[in-house]
Amino acid sequence: MFEARLVQGNLLKKVVDAVKDLVTDANFDCSSSGFTLQAMDNSHVSLVSLSLRSDGFEHFRCDRNMSMGMSLGNLAKILKCAGNDDIVTMKAADDGDTVTFMFESPKEDRVSDFELKLMDIDSEHLGIPDTDYAATVTLPAAEYQRICRDLSSIGDTVVISATKDGVKFSSSGDVGTANITVRQNTTADKKEEQVSIDLKEPVALTFALRYLNSFAKATPLASHVSLSMARDLPVMVDYQISDMGHLRFYLAPKIED
Amino acid sequence: LLVQYGLPDFFTAL
């Protein structure tokens, strides 16, 4: 039996809305340590890695490790029926072929349940090595979203260059060229405006903006996002989900041949 | 020429 009760139910809605355009069907893996998902987009250029720890749920029971294949589009439709403040409970029998979502209003005066058919999805899991990143930039998630949106009107690739005085996002196309530089400001009076750069050595990498834009759909999940980069390696775009875990994206670089 | 790589070029399939 798998049963998980999430008081901040809208978190699940935000997670699914953040990934449903990148990944259509995916396996959610349940174990005693938590609820995770790892999936690549169809082009295998980007990867989503969700991890929600069991101690972040109000109640979490997983008698046997199980993998639940779901259509993220259908899951999003079901979660749209949940109230923003509803408590969400997921339930699945060990050998069942459905998963039930129960939504309870805060005053418990409205309870609804939706049953979703599970799918058989053969997903190849990738081993993501621990990487000693040359640079990790942490900036307001809304700022990252704006940069990606602004630059995608200029070109379809962005060069992200991290140096000690800042991180520069550059793009060029038929319209022209654009450079957006964000400087470190750990002294910003408001914490949510802080930008920090942990630099071991300068690094510059080129990425397709359409994926970076898609990752920014996770903005509602966290105040900040971290970009971790190392030469000729995928970038890790990391949204920390407070007290629960993270929603991470990896994107392979474009390399000069 | 910029070549778009795939993640399997960097991460091993388990």
C-alpha cells in the first residue's frame, strides 16, 4: 500500500505544471524515503529530477517500492480540480493499476477523489554523477525566468558566462544581439533579491533557450534557482522545494565542433 | 558549428 498526504497540496500541482510540457508520460517512484521522478524529454537533451522526501509529507506510507506510470497531462487535469489550499492524499494498492487522488478542503467541508489509470512506461534511468561544478549561480527565480524570456525574443541559444564579477547571458539572432549581466549582491536588503556566485573558475557554456525557458515554469516553486556549470557538461538548474526536496533540470550543452 | 549534445552522452544509463 502506498499512501501519502500532502498538506500543501498545490505544491504537487506546481510540480506537474512545471514538467508536463517537457515530459509527457513518466514513472513516479515511491519508496520509504520518498516520492521521486526522473525522466528525459523526448529529444533526450534535457532531464527532470524530482525528489520529495517522505518527512515532508504529513503522512507517508510505502510498504513496498513501487513505480507508478502516469500521463502528466492527465495528472495535470486531475490536479486542476484541487483547490489551491486543499490537502492532497495519494493512494495506490501494491499491485493495483490505478492511483487515487483525494482532495480535502481546509475546512474539510468538501472532499473529492479522482482515480487515474496507471500506465506501463519503460523509462531508462540515468546515473547522474556528483559533479564538482566550476560555478554555481543562485539568483531570484523570477529574474532567471525574465532573462530566459527576454533573450528568447533575440535568439534561440544563450551563452552563459560566469566570472568573479557576475554572470552574463548573451544571445544573438536576426534581430540583433543582447547581453544581460547579473552581478553578485549578497548584501541586497531583501533576501529574495540576493544573487550569489560561487566561482571556482570562470566558465562559459552555450544552451538552447527553449529548454531553459521550459525549466522556468518551475518558478512558482521556489524564490531562488541555482545554475551549476562545469566545462562541456550539462547545466543543473535547481529549484529547492522548502522542507521537501527539489525539482532539478539538466540540460546538455551545445559544443563547438 | 554548434552541436547539441544529448544527456546520454554525459550520464550513464542505469
